[in-house]
Amino acid sequence: MNELLKQDWYVDLINDCIVIIVRGTSEYRWALIEMYHQLGHRILTENDNFERKKIYGREIVQRVAQSLGKAKRSIYYSVQFAKKYPDITSFPEGKNVAWRDVVHKYLPEPKKLEPQIILEPLKGTYNVIVIDPPWEYGELDFQGRRGAAPYPTMPMEAIKAIDLPAADDCVLWLWVTNRFLREGFECLDSWCFAYKNCFTWVKHAFGVGNWGRGQTEHILLAVKGSPKVDFGSTPTAVFGKRREHSRKPDDFYQMVEATCIGKKLDYFGRQQRQGWEVYGNEPDKF
């Protein structure tokens, strides 16, 4: 991958794709569909270069998606759309159609495009658990609205079925986005934890959204039994800069360490931390 990133043709491809995405940001349905078509067409023009590098099919989608920071499914559908309709004017439904309808009615479903999350079972129990579930968002929307995550996700029923390695006395910190607040409480019920409070990460910059631009993410605090905690005058607001996608602020972990006593687990964690066991499919991501 590192060698590919240095190739002039690949750098040009990624830069052109970024320009297409930026230009395609629009409230008009057809402008969005044109953007997907242009994106797929631009990727297809480099087919010979990819073949010379012995990069084919699904791997092309994965490489480009990673470079753009976009979901693999979105890149896949863009390429399939341009393949099926080289001339966009031949698309049968005209301009009054939504992208999701194009995907569902006219494009083939990707086969095993997103890898499943398969983890070895944990041994032992923990008094403090932080969990950041890989919520399943669906398709990425290049207009800037939150869509599919650029990592493997899990359906809601699979998340609720997680057997948390909780000690008899355990405090749980469950990360939820604004979209999944209701589902977060469903998870607490499924895991037999009692809700206590909601903490909020206030980010330094606005994100995206249709019903207000997102600047917050929440952590539901819940307990089982009588865990050892000392919150004192700890505020429920956590401040920290937005960094890489899904990366949580260090200030949050410092707060947990200062308030919660016992053996600690970062479930679906993506960064090694002293004094924590990190468990997930990307424990060394950051």
C-alpha cells in the first residue's frame, strides 16, 4: 500500500476523486447521482494501472476507499454504477430518483465486502468496561450526512448479544452517537446494567448532519452491583479535539481512571493504554 501511495497516477486519481466528491455536494438528487457516476468512471480509467500493480476487483475498492477515508460499499457502488451505465443519460429512471433507489434496484450487492468481526473470547472479568460498539449506519452519503463507517460494523442484535466479561461489581461506559441513543439504552437492558448518568464529549469543531450539525458524542454510564467509584465533583462534560474517525479523547480515559477503581477493559478499543486491556479487531489502530 505504501508503494502505491507514491505512484503519480494513484495520487492524481485520489486528488481527482476528492475534487469530484467536493463538487458533488448538493441538495439536489441528480447532482449526487452524477457525482457517484463520475467517481466510479474516474476509478475505472485507472484499470490498466491497477492491473500492472496486480491489484484487482475488491482490492481496488478497498485501497481507494482507504485513501479517501470513505466506506468500501460506497466506492463499490460508484464503480458498479459507472460500469453498468457508461453513459449516464441511458439510466432508465431519469433525474427524479434517489441514490439509495439506484443502489437497491439496479446495482449488484457486494459479496462479503465488509469483513466480519470475529474475536477470541476473553478470559476473566473486569470492574470497569468502556465499550464503543461498531454501530451499523448503512450507506455513506457523500453530501456529508453520516453513513457507513470505514471499518467492519455489527447489526444491532449482534451488539445486544455481546456477553460482556463484567465482574459482579462493574461500572460500564457505553459510547453512543446521537443517532443511536435509543439503541444504547436497549443494550444496557440486554446486558443487565442499570443506567446512572449520561456524559457528553463536546468536540472542538462541528461535524455534519441534517437536523443540526453534530458536535457531541455521548457516553452512557451504567452499573452492575456496587462498583468502587469516586466521582466527587466530576462534570458530565468531556472536552477534547476531534481526531481520527472514531478515536476518543484522552481526557475521557483520564476521567475514568480518576473515578473508577478496578481491572479495566477497553472493548473494541483501538489504542493501547497503560493499565488497560484493549480488546477488538484493531487494538493498535492509533
